[in-house]
Amino acid sequence: MKNESESNGLSSGINFMRPISNIARKIFQDSENIVNQKVAESIRNSDYISRDLSWLQFNYRVLDQARAARRSIFERLRFLSITSNNFDEFFMIRVGSLYNYLDFSKERVDYSGLREKPFRQALFNEAHNFSTAQSELFTDELMPLFRENGFEIIGTDSLSDTEKELVDQYFRKTVYPMLTPMLLDIYHTFPVVNNKALTFGVVTQTNEDSKNPKRLSFVQIPQNLPRFFQIPRGAVTAFLPLEEIIRFHMDKLFRNIEILSIDLFRITRNGDISIEESDDVDIDFVDEVRRKLTSRRTGRVVRIEVEDNYSSYMMKIMKQRWEIDYDNIFVARRMLDFTGLMQIVNHGDFKDKLPVHPHSIPPRGFIRGFDRDMFEALKQKDMLLHHPYNNMEPMIRLVEQAAEDPNVLSIKLTIYRLAKESRIINALLKAAENGKYVSALFEVKARFDEENNIREAKRLQKAGCFVIFGVSSFKTHTKLMLIVRKEDEKVTRYVHLSTGNYNEVTARLYTDISLLTTNEIYANDVSEFFNVITGHSVPDEYRYLITAPRNMRNSIIELIRKEASNAQAGLPAGIVIKINSLEDQETIAELYKAGQAGVTIKLIVRGICCLRPGRPGLSDNISVRSIVGNYLEHTRLFYFHNGGDSLVYGGSADMMNRSFDRRVESMFLITDHNLKKECINILDYNLRDNVNAFQMQEDGEYRRVEPAEGEPAFNIHVEFYNVPENVAEEANLF
């Protein structure tokens, strides 16, 4: 006999609902798969690579350095830390920019042809894949190597009694006084959780309110304390994460309260703020920038990194508050925020485990000691510096000499990024003190360097320098300097034009070129340029300069079209361009046309590349490679065959919309025969590298370049220190 529940169908109804649920789930999954297939097809069929997806591909190339078994564990951790820092910036700027469209219901169509919502899904899918790759590398490949290299990252469960006493003392005296639990309930507003700060979400339970017994509090980990507490253990140094010390002592912050869960998390906020100078002259532009910087600290949340098995109660509250979904949640397998690993990398005990870069060499054609009198050296001949192989000292010595020289009348320069303790600024202060006219155009909108630039600009102002804070709504990214010196009955102008910043620290790590010259044509162009950007002047035609936003895109397109015309006429034609990023659609379209006309085009693009190489009928004649290694490739060089009379430009600009339309940029023609051949050789070496190079495939993926069988390794970060005397003269790109 059937029981009542069976006879009335209740029992069978439960079983019956399961296949319905499974069917519904399958329909949903099939629908989702169809959508994903359409998204993937749209991305695959586009003639352009998505800028954001290309950026993620770049970070994979950096992560590849952390995989390299040839590197020490400390180098590998350093590269992993760099990828983490890059990933933070990616979410703050690129994902933040996407949310500017999503939050304000503005239309955005990616190069892949996708609207903002389906593109968001594709982007987050790839971002989660990358996050997983980081975590797996750290956990499975790097952590097993720690002990054999003299250190380990430990938890509180491995502490001896003596070590526990040390940790307790550190907590009581240093950490505990800095902690402030921030309770969230009907009596407290939602706390401001700082961007990129490690924070604990603590769920507690109280009997005071029987209807709502749970409470959520935030405990932010002090950002001005070291990430790890160091414990010597003989031959091994143990690093105990600060968050584990706080977790272990959390009951000291929540006395006589039941703690249900303690979860470490970290948020990333939108940092893509558009800072535009107001046309209202009564508004202090610098104060506007400061206000924008404040908003960066409280911008919308675009990512949460959190420990596994986190409290669903906590996450529900955070999701509602910050208007995010599960796509924004990145679960960490082991450790949050790999940037903290730099404390281990820079530990004094491991200094000899990091690579030592060779000593810099003099620029070609000069012997050591040439920079004792830079004025005399430059009157003899122009000088090309290739950083970091040639250091920045000649340029700095020139400014320092100018500051002290009684015959120097004025110094003008543009400043985008500076070292924290800048010799350049000290020299300009000395020059002003000595009565020279000093004019500095400071870019206060240089992302993440705004505060430092404003501070240094104020110092110059107080010293009597003429300081300009940007040019209208444009970001000044060009790197130019002009020194005017009275010599006997004439005036000589010393000019510096560069692809890199006036930053002596990054010049040791970034590859760049710069030109020092007394050539009057350069001097006239740069003088005219300063009159334009500091005053109210419409320039005549420059002879050796190409500038943005005036005509850089059009000039580059004309140079590309000239190569296409030569190819169509049966003349030799070729283009080689080395830049950081290639994104401008108009320029890419012209490169496609030139390739189809028969021009061989070789592109060396370190980071973002929206051009799709090697697609039949579109870009058969175009190749793209990326160099990622010990130095950050920052050089911008443009080579056009020009029927055998090659044209070579250096410059501050990448081929991006922002560079052409919203930035003050400059490209400078290299006219000296020997220096031009040096630049051609730089490009040639980049094309020969088989250690740091990756070749971009038609589908947007990158494949590491390996030496062919029997072929010696060619690492440009080594070879540029040992360039043979005559090799530049023999350099040939085609």
C-alpha cells in the first residue's frame, strides 16, 4: 500500500522536479555556450585585436619571466610581483574605464565589435584565467623552491613557543595600536575600505539582537607596516605574513564576542579619472587635480580578491553595497597581493641572488671622461644615448653644469615623471638661485605621479622658476630640453630630445634613446615648440620635429603611404617600428594597406597591439614581435626605407588615439649618418633577439621565440653592452 505522500504525488513530485531543474540548467548552459561562442567568434573574426585582451596577453609575457627556470627564485618572484602590480593597474584603469560606460549607460563598442556588456563578460573570463595562472605558478612551481633558497613563508601554526612570544610582543607593541575595527550596522555608515589595502571581513554574533544576531566588521591591515614579520631560523629566514599575525590575535579586537568567520580580502577601485583643465581661469587647476585624487580613493569597486571558503554573509553585503556580481570576485588559492613579495626579493640576505647589470658604457664615439665638460663635448659632435647601456649621466651633467655656468642664460624643459630625489630638480633650483631663467612645463596629470609632480613644481615656483601646469586639456608627454648659453659674441643652444622621462632611476631599468645636439635646426624647432606650448603661438613648419596633437598621425600615415607607393612602383620598400603600444585604428588601417601593396612591415611592440598580423589577404606582409626581459622596453623608433634614403625618427609617442589626439608629443628626425645607423642597429638587434622575444600569432596569442638548432642565443639586454665597433655601419633591416 502506498503512503499518502506517494499517492497524492508529493513524493514523486520531488523526484520529478530534479530532471526539470537539470533541463532548465542545461538550457541555461546551452544558451550561455551559444552566447560565448558568438562572443569568441566576434573576437576571432575582427580585423583588430581588443586593446584590453591584448593587454592581458602582455601580462602573460611578463608572467612567463616568472616561469623561466634559468632565473633565480628571487627574479621569478620579482616578475610575479610585477604582474600583480600590472594587474592592479589593469583593473583600476582599463576595467575602470569600462565601468565608466556601464555605470552611466553609455555605448561602447570594442575593436572586437562587442558592446560593453558581452565584452565585460569576455574580459572577466580572461582575467579570471590569468589570476588562476598566477596562483598556480606561485603555489605549484615557486613555493616548493623556497626552503632550498634560504627562506619560507609560514603560518602561525608552525611557530615555536619562543617565536610566538616574539610575535605576540610585535603585535602588542606595534600592530595592535594601529588597528581599528569598523562595525557595519544600522548605527554606523558603511566604512570606506581603502583601494588595494588588505582587509579582514569579520563576522561576529551577539545575543543582543535576536532577529539580527550577525554583525560584519572590517579590520584594515596597516599599509605602512612591512608585509612580513621576519624570523631567523638558522640557515632559513621565515617570513610570517602580517595578516596571519592579526588573524591569530583577532580575539583581542572582539572580546567576549563569538567570531563566526575571518576572511581576508582586497578591493580594487576604478582609478580611471579624466582630469581636464577648466576653461574658467578662476578655477585653480592644481586644486582640481587634488580633488580628483581624493575621488580615486573612493571610486567604484571593480574587483574583490578574497580567500577561499569566504563567508557568504559577508560577501552578500559587499556585493550589494558595491553593486558587483560573482565575475568581480577573484578567489585566491594561497596568497593575496603578490606585490608584497618584493620585501623578500629585496631582503639583504639575498642581494647576491639578483642579477647585477653590467657597468654602463660610453656613448659610441666618445671616451670615458667626456662628460666633464658637456658644453665642449657637444660642440664637437651630436651624441646619442641608448639607456640603460649608456647611463643618463651626460644629460644630468649638462643640466648641472648649466646651473652653475655664469654664461648660461636660460633652461627650458618638459617634465612628465621624475625620480623621488631628483638631481634634475636640484639642478633647476640651483640654476634659479644663480639667477638663470628657468621654465618648466610640469604634467600634473601623469597617472599615479600627480602628487610628486605637484610637490616638485611647487618647490620650483617658490625658487622663482616659471612653472606651467599642463597645456589646456592635453597631457604633455613630450620630453624636450633647451639650454641657452652665451659664448663670446654668439649664443649657442643645447638641445636634448628623448623617448624617455627625466627620471634617473627608471633610466637604469627602461630602454630609451635620447639625442644631445647643438644643431641649429633642432634648436629652432624646439624653441618654436616651447613658444607654442608656453605661450600663444601658431608654429611655422618644423623641419626635424613632428608633433601631436598637431599633425603626428597624418605625418606617420603619409610616411606609410610613401612606402606603399614605392612598393607599387617596384621600388624597395620597408617599415620597421618599435613602440610600446599600437592601438590607433586609422594608422593600423594604413599599415594593412601598405602591407597589401607589398611593403614588408616589421613591428616590435612591447605591450598592447591591436593590429592582427599574418591574416591572409589582410596582413600577410606584417609581423609583430614583443621583447620582454630584464629591462622594460620603452624606446620608440620609426624606420621608413624611403627608396634607400632611410628616414629614422625617435619619439615620445606610441601609436595610440590618446597620443595623437589628447597628448602633447614629439618625434624627432635622426639626421646624423652615424647616429642614424646606430638607431638602425638597435632595431636590427631587436629583430634578432631569440631570448626575450615573442612572436604574435594571427589569433592574438604570442609564441616564445627560441634559438634554432645550432643557433647561439642572442639576448639584446646583454649584447648592447658589447656592440662591435663596425656593426652599426653594417646594420641592414631588409
